[in-house]
Amino acid sequence: MDTQDAPDSLNYPQDRPKEPWVMPREYEIGGVRWLSHASQKMARALHPLLAQVTREELAEAPPPLADGASLPAEASSLYRSMAVQHVWTVSIEDVAAFNMDQFLTDLYGLADSMGGQLVRGMLEHVSAVTEEYGNTVDVTGRDFADAFADALETIDISFDEEGRPNLSIVMHPDQAEKLRENPPTPEQEARIDAILSRRKEKWLASRRRRDLP
């Protein structure tokens, strides 16, 4: 199209380079893929608990459930949907100026927000499932170490190649501070070690049975 015949709204100032009307599709795909991978890796770096969870990619995921909707009959009773969202407002001035510092700051905010929401959603999922199946230990008014020992008696525990239990403890910062101020007694530590030793022997025995022809 001859720019002399174009409407005034499409004319560019003489000192401004003409901008492309379209962006190649491969640029868009590459940009979206890079942003997705970068935000995911940063989220896992910012939230260590999230980094411990393995990821599986699905070719097709079930549609999100509406509030109050029941699960389909074929769905696992352990299935939970999770809503995650983040608002990213972009300034046209920052885009025009290629303000990379602002872009990286916004990317950090995206990763931190999404990662935090995923961690909260996972913990809420774990709480809901354990409550539903009765796998909870009431610690109200009890010493944490005693309650922790009771929990070790009930949960499934696996061990790594060096014999260390694959366990992660997530607690509120206030509870962590209380635990630092009131650490387990030698008797409590001995009980916890004895439980883990017994559970390890049981776990090793189960693996040996699976190896039998």
C-alpha cells in the first residue's frame, strides 16, 4: 500500500522508523515458550517446596470445575482443581524503551506470585485429602516432637539410597520459632530415631519381597 494514500492515522513521522504490521508466528511461539519456562524455573528457585515436586506434562487436561460442581464419575477422589492467576500490567513506555530492568522485575513478581499460589494450593490439597481419609494428628495442646513421632507411625515413608527418609516438614514460621526455642528432648529424639529405624527396616523388607521372582 502506498503510504501517500493511507489514512492520516496510519502515517508515520518522517523521523520514526516504520514498524512491522505483524509478528511472525514463530516469534510469538518462542516468546511464550521462553516466558513459560523462565517463570516456572524461577518459581521453583524462589519456592524450594515447589522445586521438590516432580512435574508431568499432559497433552490434554480436564476442564476446570465450576464452583460447587461435583467431580466426574471417572475422576479420582484425590483430584483437586487449582485456580492460579496473576495480573501483569505493562507500560507502553517501558516496551518502547526496551526497559529490561522493569521486565525482569515484573517476571520476578510473576514467578513469585505463581509459585506462592501453587505451594498454598498444594498444601490445601494435602490438608483436604488427609482430613477426608482420616490421616491427621491433632497437636492441639501437645508438644510438637511427640505429635511428630505419632505422625511417623502412621504415614508412608520411603528412603533414599543412603538410608535417609524422604520427608519434608512444612510449618508456620511461628511454629518453627517455637521449635527452635523448645527443641526435642534426648528421649524424644531417641523415640523418633527408633521409629525411623523400624520404618526403614519395614520399607527395605517390602522392597526385597518385590525383587523375588
